[in-house]
Amino acid sequence: MRSRGAAEPAGETRNRALPRRSVAYARKMIREVAILNVRAGDETEFEAAFAGAVSFIRATEGFIQLHLERCIETTSQYLLTVEWEALENHTVDFRQSDRYNGWKAALHHFYEPFPTVEHYESVLRVE
């Protein structure tokens, strides 16, 4: 007998009914992920600038939503996740636009070091 929440071996989920909200295959989208290290002492100014810069990214075709979260252990570190309909919405529609220049001018001077941005696609979501 498996404990509640234990992972199922591949294929076992096909042979039995799952509770309605246990496992869902996420809609197709791309998640941009970046860890933003902000210069210590600039957190409040960064957060205000970020709130103002949201309009640049929000106006981009394919933008779904974003989350900015502050690290509890390292308060000058943030996790940025942005959901896009397609990779090109970020890499072309946003990064090659005048809106990106506004985003860059508002935010890039806060980062130390400059963040690495990577993209992910959903494989499985468990609720």
C-alpha cells in the first residue's frame, strides 16, 4: 500500500481512477525563470521600480502572468517567473521590442550579478 501523495510508477495511473484534482496535465505554455540578485540595500527601490516596469512586459503579445517573490533567507534575492504562450513571445516579441528597452532601463542597474534567464515547459502538475 502506498502512502498518500507517494509517486506512482510509470503506467500505474492508467489502471485506476484518480481523484478528480490529483494530477492534471498543464496547458501548454512556457515559463521564464530568473533568480534576481539585487544590490543589498536597494530592495525597496527595486520593488517600486519593478512595479512600474510591469506595464512594459504586460503589453507584450503572449504574456500570461508573472510572479516576483522575495527570498526569505536572502532578502536581496528574488525569484521571477513569467508565463508566456510561446517561447518567441519572450525572446522575440518582448526582447526585440522598445518595451524591453524600457524594462532594461528601469531594472537592469539593480542586478549584481546579472541574472541568467531560462525557459521551461510544463510536464506535469499535481494539485
